[in-house]
Amino acid sequence: MAQRYALVAYVKDAIGEFVESLRRELHPQLPHLGAHVTLLPPRYLTGDEPTALETMETLCKSVEPFEVSLGEVETFIPVTPTVFIRVAHAAYRMRELHDLLNVNGLACSEEWPYMPHLTIVKMGAEDKAQHAYRVARIRWAEFDDGRCIEIRDLTFVREVAQNHWVDLADIPLGQRLARTPAYRR
């Protein structure tokens, strides 16, 4: 069975904790997924994992870490019952990085145009997503920590079962020394 891959930046600060807590409240049946912004949405590789990883590492060295700020809670309804926080400032940096990496064995003709965002929850039905949207808007308005996240390290992930992803490798942006990758062949 062909497996899907993605490239994400985990959000491991107060914003990440907020999103993960809200997700558990709104959709407790969903397997735990770390809060993240996606740089390359799920896709099938046209090559192999080691080559894809090498491509990402090479390209990411030329991109310095950057900061984005989050905007309002929005939804992709009626296209998909997903509730998310929009990347408001510096979203273009994420789009540029997405376009840079969407090449060679990683290239994918994506179902929807790439839009930088931090997913809160994807529900099974539109009415449940509407409820989650209303709750998330209230909670996000009450969130009083900062609304900026730094994009420094990316993680190459593989889907091993529906809604279950495993980390394969950490990929730092810029010319910093790489951390020991979690990559397993």
C-alpha cells in the first residue's frame, strides 16, 4: 500500500498547547496530533524516502528561519469540515517555502491551493464543524498569549494509518548544524 508523506512545522509553545487542548475537547475520538502548520500537505512520493529527505535538507539550508503571526479562526466549510487559525502575517514566506519544496520526488498536484494555516480540528460533518468553529472563535478571542510562531525546524512525516502520522526526520532551516535525525529507513 502506498503511503502518504507531509512536511510540517510543529508548534510547541502556548499556541500549540491551546490548539491541542481545544482539539481534545472538540473531537476527543481523534487520535492525538501535535499542533502544526503544514508546509507540504499529504502526498505520495514519486521517488523514495531518502531522496525526498535529501532534497528537503538541501533546499531548506537556503531558507533562514522566519516568524509568522496568526489571525482569526476560520473554516473551510463547505469544501471540508475543517476549523483552523489563518496565518495572517508573513504567510507569503510559507507559500514561498511550499513552492520551493514542491519539486522532484516531492512534487504533487494538490487538490486545493496551498493556504498557510494552523488546523484546530477536522470534523466528520458540517454541523459539528460549525459548532467547533463557534467554540474556537470564542476561545481564540480569549487567548491572551502571543500570536506569533517561529518556523525554524520542519519535520518530515509519514502516514502509517488513517490520522496516524510518524516523524521521520527533523529538518532545520538555514545553515545551522542539523540535529540528529529521527529518520528510519
